[in-house]
Amino acid sequence: MQELIWLLPTYPLLGFLALVLTAGRLPKNVVAIIGAGSVGLSFLTAAIIAAQFLASGEEYFIKEVWTWMAVGGFTPGFNFYLDGLSLVMMLVITGVGFLIHLYATGYMADDPGYSRFFSYMNLFVAAMLMLVLGDNLVLLYLGWEGVGLCSYLLIGFWYTNPDNGYAARKAFVVTRVGDTAMALGLFLLFAELGTLNIQDMLHAAEAEWEIGNGLAVAAALLLLGGAVGKSAQLPLQTWLPDAMAGPTPISALIHAATMVTAGVYLIARTHILFELAPNVQELVGWVGLITLLMAGFIALTQSDIKRILAFSTMSQIGYMFLALGVGAWSAGILHLMTHAFFKALLFLASGTVILSLHHEQDIFKMGALRQKLPVSFFSFLLGSLALTAFPYTSGYFSKDEILIAAHGMEGPGMIFFYGGVFGAFLTGIYTFRLFFIVFFGESKAAHPPEQEYGGWNMNGPLILLMILSVVGGFIAVPLDPLFGDHEEHHISGLLHAFMIAVPLIGIAISACFFYFKIWSVEKLMASSFAQSLHKFWNSGWGFDWLYDRLFVLPFLWLARINRADIIDSFYGLVVEVSRAANGMIVKTQSGYLRWYALSIAAGLVVLITIGVML
Amino acid sequence: MILLWLISILFIGGIIAWLSERINPNYPRLIALVTVLLDLLLMFSLLGAEPGDGGWVASVDAGWIPRFGISFYLAADGLSVLLLLLTAFLGVIAIGSAWDEIKEQAGFFYFNLLWTLAGVLGVFTALDLFLFFFFWEVMLIPMYFIIAIWGHENKNYAAMKFFIFTQVTGMLMLISILLLAYFHYVQYGALSFNYHDLLAVQTAGRLEMWIMLGFFIAFTTKLPSVPFHSWLPDAHSQAPTAGSVILAGILLKTGAYGLIRFAVPLFPEASMSFAPVAMTLAAISILYCAKVAFAQADIKRLIAYTSVSHMGFVTLGVYAWNEQALQGAVMTMLAHGLSAAALFMLAGGLQHRIHTRNMTDMGGFWAKVPRMAVVALFFSVAALGMPGLGNFIGEFLALLGAFQANITLTVISAFGLIFASVYSLWVIQKVFQGEYANAEFDDSHLSDLTRREMVYFGAMMIGLIWMGMYPQSFLELSQPVLVELINSTESAIAAVVQN
Amino acid sequence: MESIPVEHGLILAAILFSIGLIGVLTRRNIVFVLMSLEIMLNAGGLAFIVGAARWGHAEGQIMFLMIITLAAAEVAVGLGLIIQMFRRYKTVDINVLSEMKG
Amino acid sequence: MNITLADLIPLLPLLITTGTVVIAMTVIGVKRSYTLTAGITIAGLLIATLSAAYLMPSTNEQVTPLMIVDQYSLFFTVLTCATAMFIAVFSFPYLANLDDHKEEYYLLLGIATIGAIVMVSSNHFVSTILGLETLSMSLYGMVAYPVHSEKSAKFPLEASVKYLVLSAAASGILLFGIALIYAQTGTLEFASVLNVATATPGLGAGFSIAALILVFIGIAFKLSLAPFHMWTPDVYEGSPLPATTYLATIGKAAMFVVLLRFIEASDALVFDSVILVISLVATASILAGNLLALLQDNLKRILAYSSIAHMGYLLIALVASYFVEGSISVEAVTFYLVAYVIMSAGAFGVASVVSSSEQEFDSIDDYKGLFWRSPWLAAVFTGMLLSLAGIPLTVGFIGKFYIFFAGVEAALWVLLAVLVIGSGVGLYYYLRIVYSMLKSADDAHNFNVAVGKNLSSHAVLAILFLLLVVLGVYPTPVVSIIETISTYIL
């Protein structure tokens, strides 16, 4: 059965082909069956394979399908590599993916592009599976680019609005910057180690490079470039908020659960390389920390429900990077998984909210939805709790492990720890800010919902995800053989209590602001400083502004001034010169006999002189 | 012998096609199609053929002008065969794209089309440098006619520019060829234009560099590469669709082929010491033309500039001169042949439907012509180097190899990948997405791709996917040739590396 | 007997030749132009005579005779044309013959 | 010395041509018949051609001190007579409607041919002058031929006067130069100016150089090399097309053969200054010719200018002959002359086929849309133009190849650079003509393109076109002939 691992990406791929080739001629329910069914199938297969794999107790398992290309020692193949890490990833992708597909069958029900939507979704799942199952970096890169493409397609799904197109292009190009760095990393690795098969490459690296080796650093940095691009970390984070232009299931699947965590997967997958380059690994931690704090502050100031979730995603991935940075590999992956659960839940729930309010996304135009939208309410409640690491929810375990590991790290460990804790505090505030504003207070909706949108196919997934978000923390991820980083860090009970308390304080504060209305935001915003700060955060720390000035505008300017291709004008000059020469020389053909005779005489004199003088 | 057939069939077919017009205006295209298909079939026999000594699967050698030691010497190895197949395949595609577009003087059109193809086949198989030059020039004339007769508003200028650029640089190459032959005379006491003989000629120092430059300029003009590229946008934007297909798909590749087959092997030292300059030019081409492409409003001009940008990867690969890089260059040639041809066909199709190439007038066509949109999306994505499609294999391998030769330039060139995504997606956005715009033109004929068109595009899509998913079937053909070339120049290059 | 140095003869010829050439350049009356041409031709003839004198050959003389006939022929044709020209333009100013240019 | 009958055999072509003229003249005296006169001339020239061809393989002797009849001169005799015959064929329909006596034209044509034959087989200044003047005299006549006709559109008078005055001046220069050489060497045969007779002291190298340059200038004028080229466009434009054709083909070829023989025999090129002068003239001619033609709209003038450039190309090979051992550069000159005669005869031929003495179609616009009205004529014309531009599949390409080859072997980099630039510019105006033929035909003048009207001319065009292509694709036979005959020059 494990032999059949190649089926995993094949099902969705077939689904994709079926949907593309029929070009929207199929009835919706058939599309739904193909679209969601294909992913469901691969989830079943994945589950069985996982069971067998765990039962077999092997450390890894390789299935070679065919040699992609063989060029002078460069022989990447279409080979699948299964171990604990890819096992977790594939289960998350297929499982959560299936639930989201299911939800989407209801969510997109009225959309004309129904079939197109599911074809993209299936293609995405296929590509994502290639990404996590590929045994060599080229195949990984294939999946990597593939998911990027699908992300582009799905963000720009509603193409009639140019803004969506812009958001989609932005997402693709910004991530492409990272991808290019990653490609260069691949070139470097191959040039130095002579293979791109991940395991061989890692062993070769261990063998050839001592810790801190410059090449290792360079390679790790380049890979990190790819990772920050895909995972929307500093400095390539700007695309993620705009990516919310896509339909909400996309935000759940691609921009919360799976694709954006690819960077985390990449680093975890090549962690040996990062261990060879400690400073880079530490850099990963810093990137994570800064991102999670910044994103947290931004989330405080947003008013679009999806954007808030987007920034929280950004900051949660920040936690994962932090985990990787401090070498808490399995903690990072665990957080990846739990985050997939509760963030998918939150997004889907927000989707229901949005639909119920007829595509209203501004939280200040909602309110008092508690009774109207019970399912969403509970989804949000549990999701938010998990997100804020409320004790014994799934988020609690993962975040807990990460922070403890950070605390245990020497060097910047303390900064990481307290930074992380503060991040958790922010998380508490903004998450419940959203929660209270949307579900309590008085209704400010333009046209309040009659009843909650969606049937079993939308609520079912929500409920399953609720369960997962709560109990997901108890799932034991089989990563220890892979990372072997389970040396127990110990922190004092007091510190631990503090750690647990901080998010709750955050919740309490936001409750005081938005539920009990003891304190008022208006008062807070009175000072001009607060306002400008709010503006600054709201604009995402002005990164877009900066990048526009630094890259976009100069490029456009260059393009504009040189539309006519300056090089061509050189040849234009040649033409002009010969025309001018013609114009001059033609005058000599005056038609006057005596003039002609003169030229003969002149030529005679000149040539004779030249001849005799020399 | 078969090679002679391949070429003469096209020549004869062309004449028949021209004459057949008198009988029925629809015969020429049929005859042309049959002729090229016949060629294609014949070529498959080359695939099976057992390579003789030197890996030549087929060859013809007949005396021609003994006074100068010129012989009519054609031969094909794996590399040639690949390009021959590409030529014939795109020939069919081109005829398809002309099927309805070319109405007046169809006979003469297909005559020119077939003769161009014949000339190209000659270029890809000639192993006598005089003969090579002969075909090199022969393929220009019919191409000139195609642009000058069936082109668009500014055809005279474009055709003239195309012709003069290639001719003048061609004369430089002629001088180089003659010098080489003359040196063979000096060193071996006999004139010869035979490729193998000339390989043995010893040239050195500045002179070798000058001779090499003669070839280099001629080839990089055809390729084209900055700064000799500026004929291409005009030629492309003015040529009829089939012309663009041939130009972008095949003619440009003759330049690349020349670099691989002649420029480097004949002058290894000079080429290798010149490599940094060449690779710099390549990098400039990649970035500069990507940038200029983005600025264009004329969709055909845009695609033309992207061609220059993509061919930059070929130059880069060739002058990196190791197996990955060369294979990359070859794959890029093949894949770009298909993708660029397809994009030009799309642009041509649009122009045929709405009589404008100006993208600023277009927008939101997706709803109107979904099939066309999907096809365009596919090929744009292919062009920006999406893994799983041919272009990726080419550019990835080229960069992979180039990285081992020159890190800095590779890094710079790699930015081309980003720019590619910028302009490719911009086209999609401008033409197919956004609000539907038809203020500037009459869209009464804006209909989706016909079944016949879908067949051609489908064929090219399959081709690209095949190249992307299982490139081995192509790499295997060119691999022995390239390895042989690399080995033959190894010692010389080693010498350069020491200095 | 003391013969004239060759150089002198040739210089004289050269001077004659230049005179003829200048005549062709300066005169606008086509008749004079023809006459100047005669002078040029005869300068050549004189040079031949000098050469012949130097070598004591007959060839030079023969050439001179040839030149005379040749000049005669030229003039014959020339005059014919002049007549035509005068018929058509009622002038012998060669500058009228400048309809073709560029 | 007295001439035996055996000596006359090599002169057969010359005698036949002369006979033809005499017969034609008498026939005219008896009864004026345009057709008959033309027929006699054409037939006579044909026979002359054949006889020359027949003699060619076997003959190589000096007939009288004046004429050398070797394979080389006979080769060009064939070329001359054949071309003359072709031109005669072109002339027939062209002059058919001239409102004046038409028959004498053929006498002039015949006599001119006699002059040309003498020139190509001359290695003695006397015969050179005789041939040259015979040729020029009759050309004056041919240029001015329609001078009485009121209807004739062009300016034969202006053309002939310009040609007469200037070429007389040039003859003067030539003669003066010859005289100086004679004074130096004491012989009128083509002989090295180096071996100055020992009897009396030489007049010095400077003297020889001056003399050589004078001779070269005299010849350069006839070859219309810059800066002695200015008459060319006016005369070409003003003359009736067949006369232009004659001027452009035989006139140039015969003169160049003389130049070649003279330069080779006189060792002129041992003087650097002479080489310099010739190179300068070559450069000037190539650049001036091509630049002048660039924006010209009159077909005849364009071809005139291009002929200037082509003569410049030929000079490159001539210069090369000094640096290259072996006969390659002589072969280059020879082949290029053949090519040049074929293609310019063809180009002018097309024009004269569609023109007549009443109306000449010599503006580019007249040929607008010819491709669609008469593919046949257009194809021929295009072929000729591409050949002039030196594009493969045409004889012009092989010619260019020869020149390049000679230039490269002689390492004349500067001249080669000029050649490349010149050809580059040249492409532009040749393609301009081609393009105007491709334009849509709607607003084009409708001159008669019917083949039926003058089948013979079209047949000649066909022959020329055939030669153009065959020699362009498989030149080997001619190449080997030229290889053998060229040895006679050195």
C-alpha cells in the first residue's frame, strides 16, 4: 500500500484535469464530487499509508517513480520520500484540505466559476503534496512553484476586479523573489555537494562542512530567503494581507493551513543545514520574533475580519520560525499542525459570517451575531481560545513547547522567550477584540442576517475542526526519530504560570475594552501620537510604502522612460547619418558639365600629388 | 542521402505549392502541409538510425566547387535531429496558423514558407562552412518576402531592417569563414571549408579572437542578444502570424545552434576567454529586454522582447560550456520554440479577431474567450519558467550550469526569473482580466479558439508538458553530441583556465 | 647636333595640356570647349613626339597621326551635336544642358 | 612584317563582326529594312560568338604586335559578342516605333562591338586607343541616337554632349599618360615600367608614377570610378535603354580587361603610391556609389550609381592581385566581370523590355505591383537586383565571395571594411526596388508586360536568368574555365 503513495498527488491532479478538460460543462454537484472527492480519496489513502508506515516502524520510506532528468551527475527523479515530517504534512494537507474543499462546495455554490475554482484547488493540493513528498529539492521546487501559481490563480479568482489581479500578482512576484533566492541556493548546493537529493545532500553537507562553514551559511541563507517569501515573514511579508482578496476557503487552505507553512517545512526538512550554520538558524529565530510582534501590533489596528486573521497567521508562523530558530523542530511542526486546525476553523467561520452578512467584512459593521450565527460563534470561540493558547486547547501545547524551548536556549533565548510571551499577550488582545466586536454589542450590520448561511457541508467541517482545535494538541507527532531534539527544558512553575496567564490578561484587557466597555478606545485614540501610531501600524509598518518607493516605482519609471529601447536609437542614428551623407553628396550631381569636368581635374591634381609626393 | 531529400522535398514542394495556386487557391496550403508532414515522417527515420563514427546518424558529401575545396556536405547528429524535428513541427504549426489568415497570393506565401524551412534545415545540417553560410543567407530571402508582402502597417521598414541586420553581420561571418579556410590553406596546403578540417586549424591570440567575433556577432544578431536585438521587435510585430512563428520558433535557434556547433568548438581558447563578455551580454539581454518588454503596449513587441530575454539564457548556457548548461541551452531552444510560437499565434489570433495589437485597448477577455484565456495562461506560465513545463528545465539547467562557471553573472541573470513573472502576469492581467473593454475596437469577431486552433495549441501544450515532465527523451538525443563537443575543447579550455 | 632635353618638351606638353584643361573648365561656349579639348589631345600628341624624338622611333609619330584623326572624329561628332543643341536651345552655352541632376 | 592567312584565323570573331557591319551597311544602302538589318546584326554577332567559343580552347598567339589572342581575350570576346547580341535583341522592339531612320543604330552597335573586341585582346597602347575610340565614337552615336525624334522622352542630346566632352577629356588624359610612359620606356606595348631601357637614363620613378596614375585616371573615367564618375548617372539616364545597357556592360567589361592587363604587365603595383591611389579610388567609388543611390528614385540612375560601387569592388580584387600569389585575384576580377555583365544586362534588360523609345519606364514607382501583374518579369528583376546585392542562389553572390576571398588572402582589411559597409548600404536601395514591386498594384502605371509582344527579348531575359541562377548554384564549370584562362594574364 505504501507503494501507492504516488496516488496521493495523482487523485487531485486527475480531478484537476477532469475539471479543466470539461471546461465548466459539468453540473455543479458532479464538480463538487470530483473536486472534494479527489482530495477525500487521497486523504483516505494518506491515512492508510500513514497507519502502515507507523505500524512498520521504519524511519523513512522511498518510492521511486521515474527519473526526471539525468544530466551529467544531476539526476533528480520523481521520487517520493515519506518520514514523520512529510507524514504529518501530508495528513494535514489532505485532511484539512478535504474539510476545506467540502466547506467550499457550499461556500462557492452560487459562483459562476465553480468548476474553475475546484480545478485550481485540486491542482493546489497536488502541488502541495509534491512539495512535501518530493525526495529532492528540484521536485520540492516544482511543488513550491506550483502552489505559488495556484495561490496566484485563486487570489485573482474574481478577475473582473483589477485590485484582485494586483493582489494576486503582488503575491506571486514577492514570493518569486524568495523562490529565486531559493533556486540560487539549489545551484550553490549542487555546485558544492553534487546532489540535490535532500537526504544525500544533507549527509554530504555534514561530511564536508564543519559548523559555521561559509558555504553552509550562504546556502542556509538562500533557502531562508525562499522560506520567508512563502511563509510571509519579514522582509517578504507584504503580500499576505492583500492575498485575502481571494475567496475565503482559499485563505483558509492556502494562506493559513498549508502553503504559507511551506517555509517552515523547508527549514525543518533541511534543519541539518541550518544546524551547520548556527547564526542563520538564530536569524530564523529573530525573523520569527520580529514578524510575530509586528504582525501582532498590526492586527490590533485592522478592521477587516480576514485581514486580522491574516496578520495573526503571519504572527503564528512567526512562532513557528521562532521554534525553528531555537531548534525546537518538532514543536514548530506541532504548532504548524495545530495552527492549521484552528486557523482553518477561524477562516471558515469568518467565511460563514461574511456570507451571512452578504459579503460584509468590516467588523465594525457587524456585532451581536451571537444568537444569529451559533455555529460561527462557537467556532470563533474555540478557535480564538486555541489561538490564544488557552490551557489544554491545541494551541496551548504547541506554543508552550516553543516558549519553553526558547527559554532553554542560551544566547538570545531570553529575548525570544519574553518576546514570544508578549506576542501571546498581543494575540490575546486582538483575537478577542475581533471576537467581542463581532459577536457581542449591538448590531451595526447594514442588513442583518436572517439565519446562518450554510448546510451540513459547511457546518460539518466547522464542527470537525472545532474538535481538532480543542484536542489537536494531544496528537503525538512522530518526529522524534527525525529531529531527536527532545531534551526536556525545565522552567520554574512560576514562570510557567506567568506564561499561561499572559494571554488570559490579554483576553481580559480586550474584554474590558470591547465587552464590558470599561475603557474606551476613543479615549485611547485621543492623543495625536496614538493616532499616528495607529495609522502606522494599520499601514503594516509602512512596508508597502517603502517597497513601492524602493522597487516598484523605480522599475515603472525605468520602463516608462525607455519604452522605445534606447539601443535601437543608435541604429536610427546610423540611418540618419547615411541619409545626411546622401543629401550632401547628391548635391555634387549638379548636372553642370563644367562642374563634372572640374571634379575630374581636381581628382587628377589630387591623385597625382598624392602619388608623386609619396 | 535522406538529408538531401528532406531539403529538396521542401524546395520542390514550395514550387509546386506556388504553381498549384493557378488550379485552386486552396491547394497551396494543402500541398504545403503534406510536404512538411512528409518531411516530419522522414525525420522520424533519423531517430531510429544507428549513429556512425562521430555520432552522425546521416550524411551526404558531394563535390561542389573544388576550386575552393567547397563540398556539398550535410550531416546530422542528435543535436541536429532535435532541431530538425522542431523545425518540421513548427512548420506544421505555422501552416496551421496561416491556414485562414493568408488569403491573397497564398501560393507565393507557402512557397516562401517552405523555402525558409528548407534553408533552416540546411543550416542545421550543413557541415561545410560555405554551404552553411549559403543556407544561412538563403533562408533570409523568403523570410523577407513573408514580412514584406503579408506583414502589417510598417512592413517595409521591418523587413528591410531584418534583412540588413542579418546580411551585414553575415558578411562579417563570411570574412571569418574565409580567414579560417585561408589558414587551413596555409597550414595544410589545401583550401577547405569542411567543418572537420577547420576544427584542426590552429589559430591563436588576437587574430583568433577577431575571427571568433565574426561568428559571434553574426550568431548573436540572429539569436538575438543585446546590442544586436533591435531588428527583432519590428520584424515580429510586423510579420504575419506564421512569420512570427517561424522567426521566434526556428530562425532564432539557428543563431544558438551556430554558437554551439561553430563559434565555440572552432575557437575554444578565444571563446573561453571571451566567455565573461558573452555571459555579461546574456545577463544584460535577460534583464534589459525583460524590462523593455514590460513597457510595451504592442503585445507582439512585448513577446518579441521576452524572446530576446529568454534567448539570453541560451547564450549564458552556451558560454558556461558544461553539460548542464549546454543541455539547458538546448532545452531552452526547444521549449522557447514552442512557447514563443504559441504566444505569437495567440497574439496573431487576437489581432486577426479585433484588428489591434494594442494591449491598452484590451481587457477582461476571459469571459468572452475562456479557452483562449486558459491557453494564454498556460503559455505565459510556461514562459515564466513554471516547473513541470519545458522552459523551466531549460532555464534551470542553464543557470545550474552557469552557476558553476560564473557565480556573479548567474545571480544577476537569475533576477530574470522575477522579471519574467512580472511581464507574463501583466499580459494576462491586461488582456484577459479586469473589466471587459471593447471601446477602442469592433469586437464582433471576437470569437473563442476554433477546434482547429485548439488542436495546434494542444499539440504544443503536450510538447511543453512532455519536455517538462520527461525531458530525458530529448536530453538523451543531444547528450552524446554535447559531451563530445565538451571533450574536444577540454584541453584548450584548460589552457585558458590556467592563464 | 644638340637636341632639346626631353624634360623641356614634356613640360611644354604639360603646360599645353593644362591650358586645354583649364579651357574646358572655364569656357561656357561649347565651341570653345571643343577647341580646348583639341588642345588637350594635341598636348598628348606633342608628348608622343618628344618621346619619339627621345627614342628615335616612328611609333610616336604614328600615334600623333592617330591622335589627329581621332580628334577630327571627336570634333565631327561634337559639331553635329552642337548643331542639334543650337536647334533645340538656340544657344551654345553648355550650362543649358543641366536638365538631368541629383 | 606581313600577315599570313593563318594569322587571320584567330581574328575570326573580329573579322566576322566587321563583315556583319559591312554587309548590314550595304543592305541598308540597297533597301532599308529594319527587321533585316537587325536580323543580320544579330546573326553575325551570334556567329562571331560561336567562332570565338570554337577558337577558345586551342588558340594562343600574338597576332601582329597589336593584338594578343589568347584564351582570356577570346573568353571576353565571347562575353562581348554574346552580350552585344542580347542588347541587339533588346533594341529591336525598343526602337521599333522610332520616327527616324532606325537601321544605322545596328551599324553603330556592331562597330562598338568591334572596338570592344579589339580592346579585350589588346596588349598594346595603339590597339587600346583604337579599340577604345572606336567603342566610344559609336557609343556617342548610340547615346544620341533618338536625338531627332521629338517624341523621345529623355535627353539624348544632353547625355551625349556630356559624354562626348568628358570622355574626350579623359582620352586626352589617357593619351598624355601613355605618352609619358612611352617617353619613359620607349615602347608602346604593355611592358613593365621598371625595366627602363638602358640606352638613355630613366626619367625617375616619380615620373613613371605620374604617368601610371594618368593612365589609370583615363581608364577610371571610362569605368566611372569616383571622383571621375559624375557623368555616369546623367548619361545613363539620358541615353536610350539599350545604349545604356551597352555602356554599362560591354563598355565597362572591355575597359576593365585592358586595365587588368595593363596593371599586371606594367608592375604598376610595385609603387606603394599607386596602390594607395587605387585603394583611395576604390574606397571613394564604393562609398560614393552606394550613398548616391540611397534615396534615388530613378531606376537608371540607381543602376548607374550601383555600377560605380561595383567597379570599386572590382578594384579591391585588382589591388589584391599584387599581394596574393597565384591567380586567384585575377579569377576574382574575371568572374565578377562575368557576373556583373549578366546581372546588369538582365536588370537593364527588364527595363528595356517594358520600355520603348517613346516612353521609358525608369522610375521605381513604374514598377509598383509588378510582382502581381507579371510574376515572371518581377522574378527576373528581383533575381538581378538580389544578385547585384550579392545574395546567394545568384551569380552575384559567388562574385562577392571571390572578391571577399581575394581581399582576405591579401589582408586588405580597410578595403574589406569599406566593402562590408558599402554592401550594407547597397542592400537598402536594391530592396527598395524589390519592395515597390511587391506593393499592391492598384495605382500603378500599366505598361505592357505581355510576353507575346516581344518573345525574343523575354527569351534573352530567360537565358540571363538561367545563367544567373545556374552560375549561382553550380558555378564549378565556369570557375574552372576561368581558373585556366586567368593564367594567361600573369
